[in-house]
Amino acid sequence: MCMTNTTNTIRNASTVDVAIHSESVTYRAELIGDRVTVSRRNASGGWELAGHGDWTGERVDNCPADLGDEAWGAIDQALSELTADAVTLTAETITDAQIRALRTEAAAAGDPLMVEICDVALSPSPVRTLSLLVNGETVHVEEDHRALCADAINAGQG
């Protein structure tokens, strides 16, 4: 018997904890893009690395972690459910809280352009018209900064 606890982060990684009661152990699988890190809870309550592998969209491959079939099955199922539940954000569905979290991450990562995009996205007028010079002619392009933030978060999820 296993129990799964799933926690999603806003960007970059998704984590599932899987408790295997027959083995009296809890495993953690962290998915970043198509790479999976599998850890095992140790006696002191911390996590120790079990191995790294590849996420195929259905199961973890190429991971040297020595886990039983029940644990691998539970981890594969939990990650499948997690990735199936992924929501694609749009300019209409992204929340101000998600944009603020993205801004915080961008500032911490030293990405001033993304910080500025987030600031505009949070402003009363998130759509801006840019004037670009293309082949000697001025072209006007509208950019929805909320959509740019949604695209950045979506790109970080997969």
C-alpha cells in the first residue's frame, strides 16, 4: 500500500512524495523538465539521494536507484498524474500572485528584463505597443505582458 502527497511549485520543479508502507519508507521524486531526482527519507528525517533518471512521460528511466517494483510503480503513477494535471497558463488565467512570484524569482536570478515584464503585467495597462524598425519601415506590435509572464511560467514547467 502506498500513499502519495503531491506538491507543485510555481516554476521549474514539481515534487511528489510517495510513502510505501510495506517498506516503511518514503521516497521523493523531483521533476525538473525531463530529469527526475529520486531521494529516500532517512532516519533523521532528512533526504538522501537515491539516483537521477529521465522522465519519459510515463515512467522514470535510466535511474540507478535501488527501489522495489511497488515504489517505482507509485512514483511513475504519481508523476504521470502530476504532469497530466499541468495547466497551461494564459494572459486570462494567470493570477497576480503568480506574476509576483515570477517577479521574485526573476529578481533573485538577476533577470531585470523579466522583472520589468512582470511590473508591466501587474500595471493597469499590461498591453503595450512597441514600435520596431523592420527593413526601414516602422512596424507597431502589441505585446501583452501578462501573456509573456504566462509563457515564461509554462516554459519553466516542462
